[in-house]
Amino acid sequence: MPRHWSPRSRHLATARTGRVELRGPEEPASVRSLWLVLHGYGQLARDFLGGFEAIDDGTRLFAAPEALSRFYDTGASRGSHADARVGASWMTREDREHEIEDTLEWLSRAHAMVAGELAAQVPLTVLGFSQGAAAASRWVARGGVRPARLICWGAGIAPELALDAESPLGRTPCTLVVGSRDQFVPADRVEVERARLAAAGHPARFLSFDGGHRLDHETLRSLAAEE
């Protein structure tokens, strides 16, 4: 008979090289605001930055840290990886707590690097799209930085986070943006999130645009105008 056994897990922190893609002024003195923007599941940072063309006015610096877990997106096909698109993910359910902690540490290091190269301290906007919204809200909730605002686009705030007035998230202006035809965030989910935030006393606002699970240029322009 095969001998019964059970696995024993150990965890070891290790160095990892991450990538931050930038869009905006190359001269630090030209930067008037910094946007830390987190892509969605299966995207890459450089591709995600293409969605910010409408508000790239020469004064905003967009910094897009890329999630540390990349994969070949072959879809239903088992074709060659040589032809497959590459995407990245912020986390999965496997070893979840360690993946979250690694992500938060990576975002802090990425922000410190970019902000440290600027000529002066500037307002910080944190925007997370889809899966990136959970990562963005967790990072803000950690309290290491005090952004001018948090924008969760195509997703809500991570469900386990404190939203009371004394918490970092409770002190941060939050905007949730959802397309009217977003297949991943139907109207009933929006109402559940609205009720959760209201119950916590969080004054978050909700914006909608005519479209699906994507960034929207007009909505971005409206948000940028509020800086």
C-alpha cells in the first residue's frame, strides 16, 4: 500500500525584479501630479498605459507597476506559447496572504522609486482597474502613503478592508467607476457595494459611463479636471 503522507509548506522571502512602465514628462520639474495606475487581470503595464492618452497633457506622470505573476494567455487553445499573448495577475487564491503581502511591498517600493525621482512632492492619484482595484485599495489601506484620492474602476474596494473614518481608506476620497454595460460588474453588484460603503459611513461616490469593462476617455477627463 502507498504510504500516507501530507505536504509541509515553508515560506522564504526572495528578491524579485519588478517592472514599472512610465508615461508622461521625462523632466522631473515638469511633473505636477503623479498617477499610480494598476492594470487589470491578464494585462501588461505598458498596454494599460495606452488608455490614459486622453489626459496625458505633459504635466501628469503615469506610473504603472506591473503585477509580479506573468503567464501565457492561450485561452482555450493548447497552441504554442511562442504565439501566445502574455498577461500578468496580481494574485490568485493560492497562498493568497503571501501574494497580497508581496504585492503591497512591491507597490510601496515602486512608488518610492518614482516619487523619489521627482523634483518636488506632488499630489498622488491611485487608480486600480478591475483586479487592480483590489490591489490599489489594499495598498492605500496599509497607510504608508496619503493619496489625494483613490479611484476603483470596474471593481469595488477589497471586501476585507476597514472603511471607518479612522482607517486610511476612510480618510481617503474614493470614486468608483463602472461602465453601464460592464459584464463583470452588473447593477446588483454595484448596489451591494454602494450599500456596504454607506453602512460604513464612507462618502464614496459612484460614476457611470456608457460602455463596458474598459477605461473611458471622457470620464478620465472629468476626473483629471478635478485635480
